Amino acid sequence: MKEKMVKALKRVLVNEILIDFKACVYFFCVVLFYSVAQLCRKSTSVEILTLLEIILTNYVICYVQTYIFKDFDEAERLGTNEAAGILMCTFLYTLASLLFGWFGGSSLVTGLFAMYIAFTYVCVILCYIVRRKLDTRQLNRLLDQYKQNEGRDSHEC
């Protein structure tokens, strides 16, 4: 019973750490787009309240990504679940941008934001796929080195 509780607690902690990491990454992406949109509107300031809205929105959406869509942005391929996750999370970001008025009600900027978020998710998925391939290649290289050293060690005895 105690082992199950410890295992469940570890799983929750790992998920929370991943959610924090994702929230920071996506916060940067949304703030970058928001800042560029502000510059295009000839404004050089960003409201602190808007930053708070963005980070809270990121946390909510990262929970949706993690618990409903099973970390779709860390998928090994782009499939149905990942496409559904991209669409739903893009919709949630777009809805939040409309509700909070991040882009002053501009349909054009809001549409560009939706495309940017969807593109960001696709890029993140591709980055994870490439990273896993590189990790696999490195692990195979290490395994080959270990096997070669294992063979040398057994002949020396």
C-alpha cells in the first residue's frame, strides 16, 4: 500500500515538473507573439496583468495537454490524438486571447496567433522526435562501446 502511494506521488511530482517546464516554454512563445503584435501596433509596453493572464492560461492548457491528451506534444509521431490535442489547445489559447482581449479584438492578429500556436505545437513535436532519435543513436553508440570493452575485458582474464 505504501509503495503504491509513493509511486503515485512520484508520478504526480514528475507530471508537475513537466507541466512547469512546458508552461514556461509556451509562456515564452505566447509572450513573444504578443510582444511582436504590440510592436506592430506601435506600442512598446506589455501589461503585467496580461502576462499574468498568459501564464495562468498556459498552466491550464498544460494540464489539459498532460492529463487529457497524454502529453501529445511529446509524441513519437503526429497522429490522431496529437492532431486533436493541437486543435483543442490552439482553440483554448485562441479563446483565451479573445476573452482577455490580448490583441485588441483584431480578427487578423487572432487568426495569426492561432496559426502560430498550432505551428509551435508541430515544431515542439518534431523537436521531441529528433531529440529521441539523437538519444537513441547516442545510447546505441554507448552500448556498442560497452560491448567492445566487455569483449576485451573477458579475453584479458
